[in-house]
Amino acid sequence: MTTARGPQVDEPLAELLAGIEARLGEDLSAHRLDRSELTITVATPALPRVLGWLRDEPNMLFKELVDICGVDRPEREQRFEVVYHLLSMHQNMRLRVKVTTDEDTPVPSVTGIFRAAGWFEREAWDMYGIMFSDHPDLRRLLTDYGFDGHPLRKDFPMTGHVELRYDAEQGRVVYEPVALRQDFRTFDFLSPWEGGTLPGDEKARTSGSDE
């Protein structure tokens, strides 16, 4: 297990970490306590068990799932990090839980533990292509029907795709090749604060001449 500890140590979080280490054992692969933020990395298969314990343990009570987000590191074999942000109103503490996975290995869904996870897992699937096993309705959420790829991946191409718009004549969304007008390719890099006369300049000149 890897450990990272920053220069500032929050004693309540240090006590929380000690309790987590004592309970999770080998399920805890790494942790970082820095700047009043505690992050733990757990074994991916153990995720439901760990989150269930963090929710129900009387000394933890992390009952609020605030968010699930993804991180893409294509240079790694396990390119994705899935990050769960938890809140304990009882402890007045926040905790970040991370797992790692690749493009082909699903992460266990935690919709049975936190109902809010349904939306967040669909968002992670749509944006990153992170799969979640046993999700009741894993569909795209933010992109349009028939969208190809996952736009928050760092290797997602920026050109060569199609754009969509609503066609009032056809009464539907239509797909068209991306075409940038020429004026979008020409930029004027002159600062608006240089070379021109801005409102109020004449007052500054007048007041300066009076002196």
C-alpha cells in the first residue's frame, strides 16, 4: 500500500484514516492525507463492500454520495480512475474514494447502496466509456442519440466528426459534417487595451491638461 501525507495534517481525518486502515486491511491499496483532504484508493472488486461499510458504520456514516467523476490517464494500463465523493453529516467530514479500471473491465455499480449513483454512473459511461456492471439502465446521458465515442477521453479526436443541429423545416435533429466558417479561422490577437481609444480616455486627457 502506498502512502502520501502532506505537510498539514488534520487530526480528525488522521483518526478517521486509522479506523479505515484497521477495518479495510488489504482492500485499501493507497491513501493520501493532505490539506485537510483524505483520499483512499481501494481494490475495485471490493468497492460495494467498502462503500456499504462507510455508509453504515456508526463511526463513519458517510451517507451522502455527492458525486462520481472520472479521470483519464491513457498512458497507464489502468487508464481510468473513478472517484466517489462522500459526505458524512454526522462527522462533518468529506472522503474521496478511488478505484481504477481499464476500457474493458467494468466497475461494480453502487446503485444499490446510493440511489444517486445511477445518474453519475451513466454520466461516467457517456463521457469516458467507463463500464459499470449490474447497472439497471446504463445508457448515454449527455450526448445525443447515435453519438460516436466518449468526449472526455484525452484521445478523443477534435476534428473529423459530425455536428448536429435542429432543422426547423424537417422538424428534427440532423447531422452534418463539421464545417468552420473562414472567419472562425482568423483571429485578431491585438489586445483591446492597446492601440485604441476606450470610453473615459478623453476625461483622463482633459484632467491631465488642466494640471
